[in-house]
Amino acid sequence: MDSLWDYPDFDAHELVHFVTDRNSGLRAIIAVHSRHLGPAAGGTRFWHYAETGEAVADALRLLRGMSFKNAMAGLPMGGGKAVILADDARTKTPEMLAAYGKAIDGLGGAYVTAEDVGITVADLVEVAKQTGFVSGLPAGEGEVGGDPGPHTSYGVFLGVKAAVRHKLGKDSLAGLHIAIQGAGSVAGGLARRAAAEGARISLADIDRARAEALADETGATVVDPSDIMTLEADVLSPNALGAILTEQSIAALEVPIVAGGANNQLATPADGQRIHDRSILYAPDYVINAGGIINVAMEYLKSGDPDTVRHAVEQIPVRLEQIWAESDRTGRNPADVADAMAQKLIGRMDGPTNEVATTTVPNLNAAISSVQRAADSLDRLTSDIRQDPQWKNGEYTSTPPGLRGALQLLYIMSSAPLVQHRDAPSRDSADAVINRFLDARMKNTDANDFLYAFDASRDSSVAC
Ligand code: NAD
């Protein structure tokens, strides 16, 4: 196998974590692309891969899209993704999910998981028994949570309408012909909404029965999966597979618009330019399909109710308009425009990077400055005790109150603000959480031991 850094999809990913649990048979890869905007969020895929290298490539490839998706959706979350490597029989046990939950927990909040292909809400309930870093859990009435699919399909529907407005100058889908690839969760929601607005729908799914059931419900026409990409229509909406827009398939398109929810639709970056050269309006996939992750993130952050989620999903057309306006102004294709906007948002201004020169140096600088910051912080941490007269140069007979200040600083330095915001969203609840922590630690922490532990860590080498 190639080294990780040589994979074509490697893009200065911050962390790639390989998990093996012998007892349950779990094998998984948890990968984090960027935490520039917050903890890395993205679903777990449960899939059978012919070889491990394919699983690594899949995790890396899906990841950059997640960073871009979360950034463009305006979420305070970075991009993460995980794959569980299924065996031939696709065995999935509670023990395996428990081991997976422990592995996520061990990352301390660097990665927050949710559903992806092969992982259900019920699976996540198992995972959540081991870790709080999980979202997409069942929601009660009036709460945010549950299956992200309906939110994704609502965003895709709004994105299709925005594309129709931009390209065809029409405010309604009435009388338009929409060709939909797939008849699953996202495609189904789109088909129902488009049909309700009076659109004529053609759809295809390799699962013929699924396609026919959706067609019965929406009055759509079922076509052969091999014909859907070449149908003459107003919109092609891919909602099944990735990498379907290739040099050959783009040349055969008979539509003015491609707008759908499938991830990674462009087989290569060059295909974004090819589709643009044919004057076909393209809705960048990670922008139009962000509805689900918006719901997942808001559930995790406990930062709203279903109305807040709906309002956030309704910003998707606004973002698409910004991309298309910039594309019209500059002549750059929408996929490139979206990538550049997303790169800027995640602090990687120089475009896609897997060259050493543009990735190693900033990481090294960041490491050096974090070591300096750590040394300064150690002085601040210990000074609350040393400057406390009741510390008596270490000869105290009762706990010096300065220890409380030191513990409070330690709590703040080692905390993950977003996670804490989730657990204690108001000032009063935050005070209560911190006071509980301090009361407990004051009972079992010795001030001199505290000083000794922190002074000793000054000599530890980050290179070890
Ligand atoms: P799903 O599994 O419910 O539906 C996918 C459907 O595509 C299935 O019915 C499958 O039979 C069909 N399909 C597979 N290969 C096909 C082919 N060659 N031709 C026609 N149909 C084919 O999945 P979903 O949740 O609806 O997701 C659809 C796409 O949207 C996927 O690419 C997914 O990654 C992406 N997406 C989904 C969400 C979400 O919240 N569900 C979020 C973002 C992106």
C-alpha cells in the first residue's frame, strides 16, 4: 500500500485514526480533515471494501467534501468522516458498535459522528451508549434530531428551484421536466415536493420496485437507470451515486441544469469546467446537500429548534446564488468558485493542497507557537498558587484558596468550548458546571502536588 501521504485524495488531513478491536472484530478508520471551524463532524459509513486501501481512499475522499460542506453551511464545525470496514457478510453487532463508540470517545471530541450509508439511527443509539460525541439520534416532539434525509431533500428541492430561477428565469417548477437519478430518501423527498408543485418527473433506480413505488406516489414515469443521464429535461437531479459526471456523461447531457444531493458528483475537478463549458448550470453538491448536516450539527450543539433548522436550510439557495453570481462575474466555473470560497472559510487560502511546501510549514509554525503558548500558560496556571500568601511557600496546613483559581484556569485551558456550550448553554448552567467541577477537585487536589505535576511537564519533549 502507498504511504498515506501519497494517496491522491490526501489533502493535509489533520488526523487519520485506525481502529482495531479484536474482541468484536471492529475495523474502522476515523479521519479528520480540518478543525479550523470547530470539532470535525460527518457521518460514519458501514461498507464492505475489497481491500483496506479502498477504505482509506474513500474516507479521505469523502472528507474534504465534509469540511467544505460544513463551512459553506455556516456551521461552527470542521470536516470529519469515518468508515467501518464490513466483512463479506456485513456483520454488524452491538459489541462492534460499542467498541466504535469507545474509539470515538477516545478522540475527546475531535470527531462527532452521525449517519451515513449503512448506519441507521438505531446503530447510533448503540454508539451513543459509549460516547456523547454523536448526533442524528431520535428526537422527541419539537426537538432537533433524527434522520437527516428529509432535511437534505428539502435543501435539494430549494436548490433546484434556485437553479431554475437563475438559469430559466422561472419561480415555479410547474410544467418543468425533472429527471431524478435514485428513488431513495433524498430523491423521494425531492420528487414529492416537485410533483406537488406541478413538475413532470422521470426517475430511475437500480431497485426497480423502489422506483415504481415512488412513481405511483408522485405520478412520475420510471425510466431505465442507463437512460436517466441522457434524458431531455429541464433539470437532472443526481441523488444516488458519486462520480457520475465524467467527460463522457457530460458530453451526453441534454439538460440546462444539474442540481442534486449525491455526494462527489464530479468524477474529477476538470469535470466542473467541462460542465460549465457546455453552459450547463451546476449546483455544487456539498452546498446543495447540506440540509442533513445542518440538522445534525444543530442537534449536537443544542442550538435551536426545528424552525431554526428550517430557516438555516433555507439559506442554501442564498449560498448557491452567491456562487453563481461570482461565476457569472468572473467566468470561473461554479465548482471552482465554491471550492475557493470553502478553502478561504477553513483557512486554507491556497487552494487544494497535497504539496509538502504548503502544508508542513504552517503546521510546524502552529506547533512551535503552541509550545510557547503552553509554557506561558504553565506560568499562569501555577502563579495563582505561588502568589497566594496562604500557600506559605509550600508549608501550608490547609488548602490555599489560590488552588481554586489554578484549577479554574486549567479547566478553561483544557476544555472544548463547543462541547461545553452544548452541555451548558446558559451563563447560569455554565457557572453551575464549573463550580461543581471546582468543588470536587478542591476536595481531592493537593496544591503542592499540582505545582509538582505542572513543573515536571515543562521538561517533557513534544518530539517524543
Ligand atoms: P438511499 O440509500 O436512501 O438512496 C439511494 C438510492 O440510489 C437507492 O435506492 C439505490 O438503489 C439507488 N441507486 C444506487 N445506484 C444507482 C444507479 N446506478 N442508478 C440509479 N439508482 C441507483 O440514499 P439517500 O440518503 O437518498 O442518499 C442519496 C445520495 O445523497 C447519496 O449520494 C448520499 O451520499 C447523498 N447524501 C445524502 C444525505 C442524507 O441526508 N441522506 C446527505 C447528503 C448527501
